Amino acid sequence: MPKKKPKKGKPEVHKDLKGFEIKINEFGEIITTLEVDKLNVFLNENVDDKKLREREADEEPEEKEQKNDEEEE
């Protein structure tokens, strides 16, 4: 099986992640040019999490019931 040739240049990225780089140093530590919290906010806004779909679907009816209960009081 032939070895894969490494791609040259930088990959295309979302405009909000422009300049984002991630590396792993010799100690196995992840080094990034963007704070982890900012990266998590970006991912929460732009990526659909398959595992959370069921949770969100289950929570929606409960939230509606709570709102209706609050309005009745």
C-alpha cells in the first residue's frame, strides 16, 4: 500500500477560525492559538451534536410545561 503524500499549504477554515492552529508538543500537550472557551463557543453555535439531539427533544416538552405552569400562577 503506497504512503500518502502530505498536503501542502494550509487547509480552508471558517472565517471565525482564521489563524487557528493546533499542535501537539513533545510532551503530548495540546498547543492552540485560540482559547479553548472561545473554541467551545464556536463549536456549540456551528456544529450539530448528534448525541444531544435526543436530550434537546426530551427537554422541549418539559420546558413548555414549566412555562405554562408559570403563566397560570
